[in-house]
Amino acid sequence: MAKQEGKLVAQNRKANHDYFIEDTYEAGIVLQGTEIKSIRAGRVNLKDSFARIQNGEVFIHNMHISPYEHGNRYNHDPIRTRKLLLHRKQINKLIGETKEAGYTLVPLKLYLKNGFAKLLIGLGKGKKQYDKRDDLKRKEAKRDIERAFRERQKM
């Protein structure tokens, strides 16, 4: 649904391995104080983070933004819960989708767009172990085919 533009700051590489991503949404983030400076410095970790809907609002949990090095004593808590900014229609759609069994909101990428920090969240359904193995086999087969094709082109 949303396209990622701008400078990529952080990416959740495990998301596509652990989930089937069915839809994506671009969300703004409510930040405090020096958090944007830490984001611009690339000191963000999306690993183990997840989004949850509470009281009709979307929040991201466990997203680690390191304290700004040149900040003062009013630095932020690195893993505090942050509110995500989405349109009401999008939130209502996500509420309906996440009530279905197995669906969850997964942060995929954090990037800067027009000076603002944006988070690409995906609506994902968890993969089973055999799905993960099938994906790895498919990727390996594709890589082997491309390698053989390149070798043939060299001749």
C-alpha cells in the first residue's frame, strides 16, 4: 500500500523470514527530545519490536533508539513505547485484520522522508517452520539457476 522513499535508517531483516507480509502501511512516529537526532545518526534497532493496537491507537513496543551521545540529562528511555500516527480508516482496517487469528503488526523499515521519521509496518501472518524451510529451498534454487545462467553467459 505504501512505498518506501527517503534514507533507510533501520530494517527488520527477520520479518520476511518469520512472517508472510500481506499489506504495508507508512506511519509517522511521535518522538521526544533528541530521539530524531539518534535516528538520523542511525542508532536504531527494530529487532524484537512489534506494534499493537490499544484503545484505538497504534503503538510500537521494544523499538530501541539509543540515547543521543551529545544530549543532556533529559535524554529519553531507549525502549519506551512510542505512538504511531496513522489515519483513522487505516487503524480501523488494522483492528479488523488483527482480530483474525494469526495476524500481527510487524515493523519492517524505519526511514527518513522529508525530514520526518517514518516507519513501514506490515500486516503479517506467522510462518510455520516448514514454510521457512520451503522459502530457503526456493531462494537457494533461484540462486543456483542464476549462477548457472551467469556461467553459461561467460562461455
